[in-house]
Amino acid sequence: MNKFVILAALVAVVVGAEYTTPAYPAPTYSAPAYSEPAYPEPAYSKPAYAEPAYPEPAYSKPAYAEPAYAEPANAEPAYAEPAYSKSDYEYEPMPYSFEWAVKDEPSYNDYSHKQASDGKVVTGSYRVALPDGRTQIVTYRADENGYVADVKYEGEAKYEEYKPAYKTAYTTESSYSTEAAYVTEAAYTKPAYSESTYSKPAYTEPAYSKPAYTEPAYSKPAYTEPAYSKPAYTEPAYAEPTYSKPAYTEPAYAKPAYTEPAYAKPAYPESNYPSKPAY
């Protein structure tokens, strides 16, 4: 039994060593030969039919009389021009001049003012004593071009140095007390000056008379309201247009005739494969 197995193995080894893979030629396929079908171009005939003619509808214009509106007759109211009387206090420009001055040395009042006009141009000046000792003088002119002022100062400004009215008295450190001793305020004499008395100017208050004029009375204009009558006209009747359907033959298109190509089945050479080895 063992000998048979060994013999079969040796035969298999010999057969496997001698077997070679066969070479198969690649199959060649020839392209099918067929002619491209020719399709004739279809011919379509244009349908012949008459273009429909649509009659133009005719609309008659409605005839009616244009309404006539009567022009309203009303008279324009006449207003009387009010008559105003000239007021008593309206005056034409007139020349004038005035001047006044105050100088009271105890009250330190020193000022004055003067002014003059020829009816068109006003000129003047005034002066005021300033607290710093200087005097301000203003000279001015006013006309149709405006107001122009010239300001000047006389004297030199003086400012007194501040001095306290009391002095603290300190003692030696040994006799220092918690309460400070102040020197009594120096006694000075209050200036005595007489009170200036100004007399109130006496003048008569002007009386203005109210202008007397008659208030104009306006009468309401009388006119008749116009009456408008509604215009009477007949509504026009329009005939409905009729359209006829065009008659034409439906075109017939012929189906193109062509032969369906027949394709021959390609013939492939039969391959010869080696038979299965017997072992």
C-alpha cells in the first residue's frame, strides 16, 4: 500500500514538471459593414387660406346739447376808504438842544450830559466819574449812517492798598493765654455831607386824543345763486361686432420611408483549449 502511494506521488511530480500553459491567439473581430440610411427631407406645403377680414366697428357720437350756465349777476361791493385824522403827537423832526450837570463832592457825584440836533444829525457827549478816580468822557454822533461813539478817560486809576483795621498783640510764651488780645479799632470821623435835594421837574403830561374816524360798514353783496340743469341726452347703442372663423385645410405630412438596416452577426473562431490532463 505504501509503495502505491509513493508511486502515485512521483507520477504527479513528473506530470506537473512537464505541463506548460498553452498560448491562445487573441480573437480578431471585424467591424460590421452597413450603409448609413439616407432620410429624405420632408416637404411641407404651406396651407393656403384667406386672411379673415374684420369690419371696423362704427360708434356714433352721442348728440346732446351743451348745457348753458347763466353768469351770476352780482355787483362788486364798494368799500369806502376810511378817513384817518393825523394824530396830535406826530411831529416833523425839529432842531433841539439840552444840557445838564451834577457835581456834588461830598457824595462823589460828578457827571453831566449835553445833546443837540438840527433835525437830521444828533451830536452830544456825557461824562461820568468812575470809582477808580478816572473820568469817562463819551462823545457821540448819530445820523442816517448809524451811531458812532468816541470814548476817552481823564486822570489815573488809583487803587488803595488793603490794610487791616486791627493788630494782634502777642505776649511772651511764659505768659501766653488762650485768649488773644486785640487792639480796639481805630476811631475815625464819619464824613458829614449835606443831602442833595433835587426838585422834581414840573411838566404837563401830554394828552393824546384818540383819532376819530367812522368804522366803514360793508354791505353783503346780493346775487342770485345760479341753477344748473342736468343735461339730457340719449345713451348711444353700440352693435356687437361678429367675427367669422377662418376656414383652411389642415396640412398632411408624409412619413419618410427608409429601410431598416440589417446587421450580420460576427463569426468568432472557436478556441481549442487543451483537455484536462489525466493523472
